[in-house]
Amino acid sequence: MASDANGIPELDQDKYDADEQVKIICLGDSAVGKSKLMERFLIDGYRPQQLSTYALTLYKYNTTIDRKAVLVDFWDTAGQERFQSMHPSYYHKAHACIMVFDVQRKITYKNLTNWYTELREYRPEIPCVVVANKIDADMKVTQRNFNFAKKQGLPLYFVSAADGTNVVKMFKETIKMAMSYKQNSSDFMDEVMRELENFELEQNKDLSLQTAQEGLKPESPESV
Ligand SMILES: Nc1nc2c(ncn2[C@@H]2O[C@H](COP(=O)(O)OP(=O)(O)OP(=O)(O)O)[C@@H](O)[C@H]2O)c(=O)[nH]1
Ligand SMILES: [Mg+2]
């Protein structure tokens, strides 16, 4: 869907078809700590002040998996106080999803259902991890049962962007899942998209062939 890019090369999503590029999206309500988790992982830093993400931030991360260089794009957008649908291009071609809630705010846990339902509308089979953030505020929460993850069969990580607990582990495992999905995917939606793209290509080819042939035809006397 190159047209989504509006001329901005960073947003051209065709690049995610290349073997060594993966796209990982982040979902969750506002202020659960999505951006702070990215910062903790990518710059090993944490500034407590909150600046809600404006529109979209792309974080780039270079790594090596099985001796192959891999470029990971993390997509981070503003969550909302109340759940609202994301633009479909946010989900487009994503290879994994990090879904975050704040252990201090029950509503953000409840809203996982909405985020997850929407995710599955667009990406039925990509790996998804559930992240319980801010455990530094109360370590006892790690004893609690958060059944949503178990019910959906998703891995659950207890993390803290503030002190770094489990952050690297969660990100590294998610990247591995994204790569493995990418290499082995038989995702139905991916197949459909590929078929559609091929179909469009074929049609364009036929059309240009036809145009070329028409151009070769000798002009009829009427058309002169
Ligand atoms: N105690 C504690 N506070 C945290 C942690 N992670 C984030 N916060 C705080 O939570 C607030 C929101 O963090 P952000 O990372 O901006 O949240 P966000 O999910 O990106 O929010 P939006 O961009 O609005 O969707 C900030 O004030 C952070 O300091 C954490 O692990 N522990
Ligand atoms: Mg943010």
C-alpha cells in the first residue's frame, strides 16, 4: 500500500516485504507506558515526564538474528483515553504486536479486549504479547492472575519501563517471534494481499501490452 506513504519514504510499507525488515506495532491505552518502554529498550533511558505521543513515532532498531542483519521498525502511536479504532495502515504488514496495559489502572487491562479484537480483524495470526507495565509501583501485582493473556493463549510479561525489569527480554523475544512469523507465515490475509497485488500487476501488464500492440497497429485510413 505504497499510496499510504503520501510521498514519505519512511511510511512506504512495501519495504516490509523484504526478508530483513520487520514491523512491530504497539497497542494500548494512553499513558500505559508504550513510549517509555521503547525508550528504555532503545536508549536504555527513562525520563518520567509524560508527553503523549503525537500521531505516530517510528523507532528503528538494527539487530542480528541467526547471523543475519535485521532492521526492526517499531510503530508507536498515541493510545486514547477511550478506545477508538486505529487507521488500518497502522496494522498493515505488521509482523508482531506488543499490547500494553498499566497494572495500576484496571480500565487499561479491561480495554485489552477492544485492542485485541481490532488487531485480529486486520492481522488474524501475527504473534502478540501482553505486557503488564509499571510493576515497580507495586511488585505484588506479579502474583495476580491476569487471565486475559491465558484465555487468549498469549505470552504475558511483567515489566517496568521505569527500572527496566524484563524490558529487554520482552522486546528480544517479540522480535524473534516477528521474524519467525515472517519466515513461516501462511497468514491468510497475507496470502490474499499477495494475490491481489499479483492480480493488479498482471492486469497492468496486460494493459500496457495491449496499449503497446495498439500503438503498433497501422493507422486506419479513417483515423487519419
Ligand atoms: N511508575 C512507572 N511509571 C511509568 C512506567 N512507564 C511509564 N510510566 C509513566 O507513565 C506515563 C505515560 O508514559 P508514556 O510512555 O508516555 O505512555 P504512552 O502509552 O506512550 O501514552 P500515549 O502516547 O498517550 O499513548 C509517564 O508519565 C511515565 O513516566 C513504569 O514502568 N513505571
Ligand atoms: Mg506514547
